[in-house]
Amino acid sequence: MAATPSSMLPLGTAMPHFSLPDAVSESLYEMPRSPASRGTVIAFICNHCPYVKHMIDSLVDFANEYRDRGIQVLAISSNDVERYPEDSSDMMALLAQKHFFGFPYLYDETQEIAKAFQAECTPDFYLFNEKSILVYRGRFDNSTPGNGEPVTGSDLRKAVESLLKGNAISGEQYPSIGCSIKWKLH
């Protein structure tokens, strides 16, 4: 498994507009038309990545914990499903049900949204404030498969807590490390 870092979209960037289908409900989800009252976390994930598998239950716990505090979580998979069929919409729905996702798991079939976010790896996280402006991008925490560090979500949690308290979010942000997004071959 080759480790790929995130590209670190510039802070202050407006959330790219998107309309994507939820793998579970099959309904379209449009952003930033439906921003949360306090902020939105966009998580680029996929089904087969060991880095995602390592932290998926903690992501579900994180989303459940912050939902009632006005933070919504949206997960997006952008992988090429022809080469990686385990990342198909049907398989996404099964993963979401297995792990009791309390958030939409959106399918970016064209990969245009991953490109708009400059997403490079899974998992990769983006926190937007209530005005849909990027205030954090990077890793969940410093835990990776095999490094022995516990999965806590500490980096993203610190940013969310600062946002909720109205405090400045530290500019010291670290890239996420994970599997590369599996781009379609043209």
C-alpha cells in the first residue's frame, strides 16, 4: 500500500458546488445549498483502502458526536469502479449499512468533485464553516495502519472544537496520508 499525502487545498477556499447521489438512499445531495448550521466535514473515503478501514468506526463515532452540535459529515467516494469494483455504489451502500453511517455516502462517478477539492487520497478531510469556507484540511489524526497510534480524530476534533467555540483554527495542519484516489484511465 503506497502512502499518498493530501494536496492541502488553500484555506479560505469556498466549498466547490456539487450534486451527488447517496449510495444508500440514491437521492441527490447538493452542496453548499444545504450547509449545516455550524459547519460541514467532507471526507473522501472508499471501501477498499486499508487507511480508511483503520479509522472508519471512529469516523462514524465522530459524525454521531458532532451531528447534534451542528456539524454535518458527508463522505464521498471518487474511485474508478471499473478497476476497483469493491468501491461501486452497491458496495458503498453495504459498507454504510454495515458500519451504521449516520451520514450520506456520496458517489462521485465522474471524479469531477474530487478534482474540484484537489483530493488526492483516502481518507482526506475538509472542514467548512457555516459560510461554506474552508477552515481545515488534512488528516483525521496521526494514526495509520501499523504505526501503533490510537485512532482519536484529534486533529479534526481540535479544528471542529475551535470552530464551534468561535476561536481561530490553527494554521498548523498536516496532510492526510492514505491510498491514492484511483483515477480513471483515459
